[in-house]
Amino acid sequence: MTALKSAAAAAVMAALLASAPVLAEDDAPETLDAQELVDELDDDPVCVAAQNEGITADIINCTGKKTEAAERALNFNYKAAMKALDDAGKKELKAFQLQWVKDRKKYSDQQALLAWGGSMSSIFVSSAFLDWTIDRAAQLAAIAEEPEAPAVVR
């Protein structure tokens, strides 16, 4: 059972990494700012409707779009961090990242308890997932930019 879970986590990680943007070498930034990508969606019609109307479905759809943007940065920055690290650092980061994926899901799911199963529970879950993704993308960017720094976020 544990091997199956590990294989599933590896498959999820591979799928996430495959979705990172592909840029020409000369044009590629070192890292992407997840918060900036997310903020760019504030003018998206779905997000404008979510802000103006406060309808749960619109809020969840907006958060979903923002999460996709944050995931792009997360995956891009993970690749950049892996590229910057030596073999031992890569091994350490991969193990931490796989655990982080599990922890993000667990924490996000726990947020549903705050709404006691009401319609707000979905908003709490998706918002927590987004917040964790933005934070981790920034941590990975820091690793990519300073691979010799202490490994407090690996």
C-alpha cells in the first residue's frame, strides 16, 4: 500500500512538473513570481464576478484559475531549484517536495472543518491550497536563486 501511495505521489509530481511553461533559453526568467501571476487574474471576468457578487461557485472558479497560475510558478521554480542544486540537494528537495504535496492536501482539507461542512468549506479548502502553493513557489524560487543558502525550506 505504501509503495502504491509513493508511486501515486511520484505520478502527481511528474504531471505537475510537465505542466511548467516552456520558454526559450534566452528569454527564460530564473524563477516565476506566483503572487504576481495570481494578482494578474484579478481582472479576469470570473474573478471580477466573484469579487462583486460573492457567489460561492464564482469564488471557487476564480480560486481555481489562480491556483493553476500558482502551480505553473511552483513547477517552474521547482525545476529551477533542481537545476541549481547538487545531487544531494536534489535528493533532499525531491523528498521534501513529495511530503509537502501531501501536507498541502492534508492542511487544505482540514480547513473545511472551519465551516462545519457549509458552502464556505469549499472556499476555505481552495483558498488554503492556493496560499500554500504561492508560499512554496516563493520558497523554491529562493532555493533556485541561492542554492548554497541553509536548507530550511527543503
